[in-house]
Amino acid sequence: MHTNWVGLYTMFRREVQRTMRVVVQTLLAPVISAALYLFIFGTVIGTKIEDFAGVPYISFVFPGILMLSIVNASFASASSNLYFMRFTRGIEEMLIAPFSYFEMLVGFVGSAVVRSLMVAFLILAVGILFGAVSLVNPLAFVFYIAAISAIFAMLGIIVALWAEGFEQLTVINTFVITPLTYLGGVFYSVTFLPPLAATITYLNPFFYFADGVRSSMIGYSEANTFAGLCIIFALVLGLGGLLTHLFKIGWKIRS
Amino acid sequence: MSTPMLEIKNLRKVYGSGKDQKVAVDNISLTVERGAFFGLLGPNGAGKSTTIHCITGIAQPTSGQILVDGVDVVKDYKNARTKVGLSPQEFNVDIFATPEQLMDFMGGYYAIPHDERWKRIDDLIKRFDLEEHRTVKFQKLSGGLKRRAMLGRALVHTPDLLILDEPTAGVDVEQRRDLWAYLKEMNEGGKTIILTSHYLEEIQYLCNEIAIINHGKIVAQGTKEEFMKDGKTVEERYLEITRADNEGKK
């Protein structure tokens, strides 16, 4: 059978509607957080710091803030969407519909990417207001934003499948994603760190995500771009393969 | 001879493993001919819903084969699913969505193009008397309206096989009669329908083929006339069969 394009579009459309239904939580909250980060790190602290990597500190820190918002938006969108569907048994709508397992994956991940792109667009607008946005490589920027959204959407789906309660839904975010994101050079350069901490940072995959977004925006990179791309592709393929398998065996969704 | 609308061959469904293993459906075989109005009866926990879940893809058969219109629901699941519409026993919906949204999304999932989809939605909204409630959140609807919205959702892609798992539970008498009339009309128009219900007068009124499932096994199957021979009602015959089966298992 052919690819169910109308079905996939319907999944994306449904996520946009769901996003707009709770717009304060889904769009307004991340925009306010980003604006506060920009004000504090960019305007208040940033003006006291010299230019870094040839750009004002606010421009250096903005890609990290944007990535942080995208990570949170895609993870929250995918995990809450699927967990809620499991909780209400709304997932059965998907199971009885003519979607291949791979299409289900694309639908769930794509829906989360759609929401994070909405968030990204709004935060870019806020960044423009603060004079923090530059874009040296728009194609690479779109690639990194989409790839990072997809990775965290897939992690969100895995957590949504695994979780048996609302608390478990937040555990991975609180204890894994948030610390690794903050320690991945979102607000600082790895050159600010002592040697041991810098070495540990190079082992943190989140560092390569932030660095990729930053290099596409301001043209400054501290990581090995090839290694970063390898990590991103490995995660996309690995998580994608794992999730297609989990959908196929119906783990936690098909009795 | 035309292909049966549904063929179930030696279906077995086991939940859990080891000590916690529970055989929900135990080697059942069943054929539903095209155009039949088929009543699937049985006590709570007998295996009716599990069988339906295996047909529709909500559950994975442990062994056996299910063919819908000749299409294997496991091997060619994507194709098989286009042929089936399900109105489930439980309200498995986004409770914040409206009836028209539920139908729109489901129609979209089944790849029905926009204009055709909305024409069908308008028809179904009208047919189920949901005009005043089409933009009301599902959670705010009465039990009867919820059931009608679920039916609309099951029909939006005009399936060949319609499966109704207790579609009139919680529906008042008048609305139930309306629903019966509609289901009868659809069946007379050629739609194959499988119905499970605890209201046996409903089965007697609507169905022309009946099977009884008990403890995961088919314990009786035949035409309505065969069930009602000797002047018995379907309910009397059902009780006779299930009690005898339960006694035999003691």
C-alpha cells in the first residue's frame, strides 16, 4: 500500500490543534522563559561581558537558549501526547487505522517536530527583538533544529511508552535531559571550563547539539562537526529503529 | 462463492506469561458471510472484546489467522484495517475533541480526502442527529450522544465490515430504537455488521447469525432461526447454552 500521506498530515494537524488548545503551556511559557534567559544572560549579565567568538555574549548564548526550548518542546509534546493517548486509550484510534509502524513513528515524531518548530519560530522572533539573532548557515540551522527535535521527540515517545504514571513521565527529563542540556555548553564556552570538566563535556552528546546550532547561527564551533553529525545520525537511526520495532511488537500499546 | 467478510481460523490469544498467563480466546474459528448481521454473545470476560481487538489490530493474536475480506490482518495489516470500522465498548477518544473533530481525524487517518471526508461527516452528523452537538466537547455529551459520535467515527471511512462492541450501552430506549433502525437499514444496504451486546432482545431483533463465546471458546453458532427453534427467545436459548457449558466445566 502507498504511504498514508493524508493520515500523516492529519496527525500533524491534530498536534497543532492540541498545541493551540493549551497555548499558554505549549507556546507562551517557553517564549517567556526564553525572553527571561535573554534578558538575564544577554542584557543584564551579557553587557558586562566582552564579546566572545567575535559576537556579543547574547548572540553566543542565544543558540543554546533556542536549543533548550526545542528540546523541552519536542520531548514534552511527544511524551505527553502519547502518554495521554495510552491513558485514555485514544491510542486505539491509531492502532486500528491504516498506518504502517514506520508511519506511526513518523507521525508521532513529525507532530512533535511541528510543535517545536512553532516554539522555535516564536523564540527566534523574541531573539530578533533582543538583537541576538544571526544566521550564517540557514540550511545547517534547519537541519540541526529538525534533527534535535526528532531525537528528543523519539526519547519522549520511549518515555511515554515506558511510563506507568505521570511522575515517571517527568523523571527522565528532570534527571537526565535537563542536567545534560545545562552541562552541554548551552550558556558557556567549553574553553571556560577546567580541563577535566572540558573533557567530560566532550563526552556529552548534548554539547554537540548546542554546538551545531551555534555554528549554524554565529559560525563559531568548539566541537568536531563530523563527530557531532555522526552522533546525531546514530541517534536518529538508532532511536528510529528501536521505536519502529517497539511499535511493531506493540510494546505497552497493543495487548 | 464470494470470499467471506470475516474468517477466523484457530484464533488463540493468551495474555501474560508463566503463572499470570490467561487464555482469553482459546482456538476459535468463525466465519461471517458478506452482508450478515452477526451477533457475538457471551458473558463478561468470555473473550468477545479480545476477539474484536484481534480483528481490528488493538491486540496481537498469539496464534491462528484472521482474514477480513480475504486479507490477513497480521501479514497485510494496513490493507485489512481499511476494511474495518470499530465502535468500541469503551470511549477511547480524546475527551476534549468534538464529535466533528473525532470524525475528521479518523477520516484523515483513513486517508479520506478533505472534501469527501467533510461531506461524509456532514451526512453522519445529520444522520445521528448531532447537529446541535457537533462542536461540543466529547466530555460534555450525554451517554447516548457519545455513543452516536463513536458510531459516526466508526463509519466515516465507509468500512466493509462494521464492528459494534456494545453500541447501545447507556443509551435510552428511544435512541436505541433509532439506532436499531439505522443499523438495520445499513445492513439491508449490504453492510456486514458484527454486534456484541448484553441486550439480547437487540440481538434477536437485529441479527441473522449468532455465535456464543464462553470461557474463550465458541459454544454455539447458527442462524437466529436455529437459536429460536422450539419457540424460545434468544435470551432463553443463550442462558440454556451458557449454563450448560458452565455446569460442564464444574
